[in-house]
Amino acid sequence: MKLVECVPNFSEGRRPEVVAAIRDAIAAVDGASILDVSSDASHNRTVITLVVPLERAVDAAFAGIAKAHELIDLNAHTGEHPRMGAADVVPFIPLEGATMEDCIVLARTLGKRVGGELQVPVFLYERAATVPSRENLADVRRGEFEGLRTEIGTNPARRPDYGPEKIHPTFGAVAIGARPFLVAYNVYLGPSSNMEIARRVAKAVRGSSGGLKGVKALALDVDGQAQVSMNLVDTERTPLHRAFDMVRMEAEAWGVTPTWSEIVGLVPERVLFDAGIRHVRLDRFTIDQVLERKVRASVAGGESLGGFVASVASPSPVPGGGSVAAHVGALGAALAQMVAGLTVGKKKYAAVEAEMKEAALTGAGLVTELSSLVARDAAAYASVADAYKLPKEPEPAAAARQAAITTALLQAAAVPLETARACARVADLAALVAERGNTNAASDAGVAALLAEAACKGASYNVRINVASLDDKSQGADLLAETARAVAETSASAARATAAVEAQLAAPF
């Protein structure tokens, strides 16, 4: 299972009932786990941290944004923190099994949905940015709600990626993106009379001002205290303890000593281990010495590839051929994505750099789509089995049973048809990377094409066997025709890919 983290920031930190409603809307999405809810009244802002399977991430994030759209009016909002929207910023962060490309696809998908369904202007930022000027969130949010109200629709540079070219009258706008893990870290410098010193310190540590790499910083007056508020966007280059040391050094140069610090939201344990190791000067320490890590490793759950294979091999009819076809198609998409990734950044392939970046994103999207079809195919078969178990008597029950069987069979045919369609796109992608991608990975592109073709034909068998079980087979005629087209398209693309691979393998090395 691929997991992503999503950390939406909402412009509300003073009304607990509104925060609870947003939290509950997100938690109601199947698979979404709320890890943390942090509200700050001075900032008037709430940060919700959730973990969710890749295929449900857009639904979970949208649920929170939609609830904020309903309950928050930015015209009545005041607070210390910069903001431009009721849901101000919504980043996706890759966790177990997920990639940054997966998160970029999620950002695009969510952005399109928010812009279309909620009529909110959406700006893609960080790794999902469509233009370099939007990689930095501060640049996207410049002017905040009030400034954007006049700029969107009049300044071409502020044209949103999705949604209308005008500010939403109550919601504002939203930044949606993909980024590495970020640590929100604040250091306090005593009373608000030290605000000028806090501003100097923030400028000194801010990466864009020549300070620490991967550090965004600003000075805020929070509850009568001077705060240096930082986002550590790359804790490999600038660990938490180095950020604190820099703040302390700069503040003490002006005669002020930090009073305390805080982490907002969650933090990777490695960050705290690194800080602890430095503080007590541990030598030859490794995180494998941590008891809880050993415990987690020994009891870790989740189905492995071996577990999936064992499930297929069991006497149970699910997961069956349809699920396996979807899984194989996902593997083909992953291979095509890999070849595209191995092409990006190579001087020899500079001419196809943009094309291969887009191909990698397409592959990531197909992996997610086909991975979700693994479970959906098994669920569709279960619905057929349940329909056949319905009572055959009396006559009205028999008629209802037959109707349920027909509906279930049509759905059980429609799901593998989706797999077949997706595999056709995988084969086309495999052909593209085989013909234009890194020739050192040509064999991988060939395997991707072969897997896509096999998966598509396997999916077609599942369409055909379910249509054959219908009393009125004409009801499945369109499904069969579209399946045949998908198989033909897949085979044609696979032939293109394998021809390119064979030509490359025949060339002298």
C-alpha cells in the first residue's frame, strides 16, 4: 500500500466547533487517519496532519477543503499568520511506497477538482508548481487574500492553475502542492518588545536572505511574545538543532536569549534523534539501538508482495485473475515511470526532458489507478457472489435476485474494462519511453510493454466471462466492443515498444 501524508492548513484557530467539523469531514473518508490537529488562536490557524492511502488522498483533502469552503469567511478573519484562503495551503508528502511524482499527480487532481467543483482559484506550488515563480509558497501567497482580490483577473502573473480567474468572495484562493517533509519550528525570544530583534534574527536565518539552506523564517508577535517562526523544508541540509543554534547565536548578539521553542504538528523521529545525539554528544549511536523501533519492526503489519501472491494461490476465488491483471498492469506502469525517471536530468536527453517528466507523472497516475483496481475487481466479484446467494422464491424475490445478478455482472465486467483501458495507456507510455527514453533502460521499457499487453488481455477475459454469464448478452455488447478496442490499441503500442527495444538490442554496444 502506498501512503501519503497531507498537511492542510486552515484559516481558523479560534472556533473549536469549526475545527472539529473540518477534522470530522476528513476523518469520514475511508482510510484517512488523523494524526494531529494543532490550532493556534494568535495565528488563527489550524494545521491538520493526516495519513491516507494514495488512492483516497484526494477525497480526504477535498473533504476538508469543502467543509472550510462552507464554514470559513476570510472577510471576517484576522490573525498573525499570512493567509490567502480558508484552506490556505494543502501539501502532499510522500511516505511509505509513494514518490514525489505520485504527490504531484495528487496535487494536480485535487487542484482541478477544487477549481471546478468549488469555483476556487488554485495555485500549484513547490514540486507541483507549473512555473518556477510559484515554487516558493511565500511568492504564491504574496499580497494575501486582500491583495489577490485585486490581482487575480488583472495581473497575468497571478492567473491560477485551476478554477476561475477571480478570487472566491469568502474562501479566497488555495495553494496545493507536493513537497518533502517539512518541520514547522518556532523559537521564542521573550516579550514582544523584542520584535525588532526577532525580525533581524529571522532575516539572518532565512535561506532566501543568505542564511540557512531550506529554512523559511519570519518574525511574529504571538500572545505578547516575539517569535521566530520557521519552516525547515530540508532537515538533511539544515537539521533542527542547527536552526536553533543559529537563532540563539543571532539573538544573543543583540543581548537576547531564547526562552523556549516548539514544534507545530508532527516531526520525523530522526530529527529529534539527531538533536539529542548532538546535545549529549553521543558517539557511535545508531537508531537501531532504540527499543521502540525494534518493536515496530517485529510487529509491522500490511500485506507484502509475498502476502498478495499467497492470497492469490489460496483456494479463495478472490483475489483472482482480474486483480492480478490490474496488479501486473501497475507493475508495467511503474517500469515505464522508472525509464522516464532515468531519462530526466541526462544531458544526452535534454531535448526530451519535459516530455519525460510528464511521462513519469503519467506513469505515477497509472500506477495509482491500477493499484486501486486490484481491490475493486475483488469487490466486484464479491458482489456477484452475493447476488447469486439471494433467495429464489417467491416470484418477486426471484425477479429481484435476477436483477441484482445482472447489475453485479455488468459491474464485474465494467471494472476489468477500466483495467484494460488503463493498460492501453500503459502500453502507449511504454512505447514512448522505449522510443525516446534512456536507451540503457530499453529492456525495462520492453518489459513494461509486455506486462501491459498481458494485463490488458487478462482483463479482457474477465470482461468476456462476465458478459457471457448474462441472460441478455446484448446488454454487454458495448462493453465487449470497447474491450476489443482496448486490446487492439494495447497490442499495437506494445508492438511499437518491442520493435524499438529489439532495434536497440541489435545495435552494437
